[in-house]
Amino acid sequence: MLLLILTGCTLPEKFDKSFYLWHNRVANQVLLIGLNAERGRIDHNFRLELPVAYHGVYCRRDLANNVEEKTRLWHLDKEERGMLKIIIYLNDVTPDVGPFQYISKHLTDSIFHKFQYNYSYIQEQRMQQVVPKTQWKSCCGSAGTVIFVYPACVFHRGKKPITSDRLTIFFDYTSRIPKHPYYCKSSFSPEQLSTLCDSLSQYQKECVFWRNSLRYH
């Protein structure tokens, strides 16, 4: 629970207005964690296309509500091939608490061509027809577990939580000329970003305000 200790926040027990207030308070503080790119140089360590665009952070609560739709179905992200997501679990995630699941890149390439994939969601039953469940990889772990994934390169989903909600934080990165910039959205307004990023280095500001230099070809 390192991130919660750093932020001094306590998780709300109910999914109501208090969660959204909690989300805003945590996200404002955690945003800067993902901007340690200048010290950790995430671009060099994770083969991101240079220069890097940072799309911010969002806190997510996936309810144990027996619903299986959208990102709980198999899919590929479409922002760009080299997109990187960092996922941090805020609670213990077992097979029944909606772990992040993926299928290996080798099998993903085969599925892509077999289905003539058009970036829609794939139902579990249909995926099972080409890849058995034994080939589905589940990322389980205790609170604080960190997952690095290229979500445009491997089929993935958030498995439906059954016994309890899953709480996560996501950080998103692409190049500054993503294939589909429309889908590269921040959870913060430009005004919020200006306030939060006032004391950052020039390199970090360029990662956040990448749209200022965006050019369409």
C-alpha cells in the first residue's frame, strides 16, 4: 500500500460521491509519480518511441457486479503500437478479484489475423475457440504489485471481479505522434495540468503538454 501511505489517503468503502472525491485527491498527488521520466528515463528503459508523451494517471475501481463488458472483454488498445501502460494494484488481487489478464504476443498475432481483428471487443466464449484458457495469463498479486504492459501488442482484459472490487492506478505513455491521438486523453483539464506541473523540469513539461507540438501529416 505504498502509494496510499505516500498520499495519506484512506480508501472509501462505498462506490459513491466519496470515491470520486478520493479519486481527485489521490490522482492530483500521484500524477507526479508517473513523471519521474527524467530520472528513471522510462523512454530508454521500456523502448518507447521518442520523444515520450505522458497521458497522466487515473484511479479506477472495478466493481464486483457480475458485468462483463468493454475492457472486461478481450481487446487491443488502438492509440499506437508502442503504447505503454503501468498498472498498480491498490488491493490484493487474487483470481477472483479481477486480475489483469493477457495472451502472449505470439498468440496475439495469430488471433489478430484469424479474426481479421478490427479493434472491437471479443467475448470470452469466442476467444476460447482459438486459445484455451490454459494459455490466458493472469497477473495476480498483493497491494502494490506493478504491471508493465504494451496493451496494443497483446490481447488483454481486466477479468470480471467476483468476490470484491478491484482498485488500481494506471499510468499511460505513448510517443508524441500517436497513430490515434483522439484516444490519448488525460483525466485532468489543461488548467489542472498547468497548476500541477508548474514546478516541473522542461523535459517533464514537454511530456505532459505534448499536444502543443503535435503535427498532423
